[in-house]
Amino acid sequence: QLQASGGGLVQAGGSLRLSCAASVRTFSMYSVAWFRQAPGKEREFVAGMRRSDSRTYSANSVKGRFTISRDNAKNTVYLQMNSLKPEDTAVYYCAGRLGNPVLSALGTTTYYDDWGQGTQVTVSS
């Protein structure tokens, strides 16, 4: 139900925008997030938005560089990534779940039950 796209190869310092299209009627009722997984590492939280408020939450490693946003009219969530670094190289996944988590759950993989297929982002130095 979630389809991620927009990954690619970019030089350090460059930008990419990832998109995640949802094929659900109740997308506006979803809390959404982006995670990433580098080779040999666990999947980690990047950024998220709860259904209930317009605030966004980001991992410290991407704060000030990545921005999550959503367009409920288009059933799409975005991740704008600026000032990319080689350590941002990973497969990026979008995730969603109907409802409104407590903040402590927003960044956990176990909260979400809908996942996109992942899109590869490679940042060259």
C-alpha cells in the first residue's frame, strides 16, 4: 500500500527528494515516517509525523538537513534531503500506520504495519 521512489546516486553536498505514495483512502489518518538501513546495520528512524499535529520529528543525524512533509490530497509523504553525506547512503523506507502514536513510539519500527519497498540512496564522496 506504500510505494517509495526518488532514490538515486548523488554527490556529497547534493539533494534528493524521496516520495512515498499511499494507496489508502484514509491516508490523512495515518502517522508516517521514513527509516533507513545501511548494509550491515539495523534499520533506523530518520523522520516522522504524527497524524494529530503538524510538527515533524527527526533523528539528530539528519536534523537541519532532511525535512519530512506530506500532501494528504495526493496521499503522498516526502523526504527532502539536502547537504547529503556519504554516511547517508542506505535503503530508505517509508512506513505508516493508521492512528496516532505516543512520541516514544513514532521512531520505532515495531509501531508501523505498512511499509514501502525501499529506495536506494547512494552518496558519493
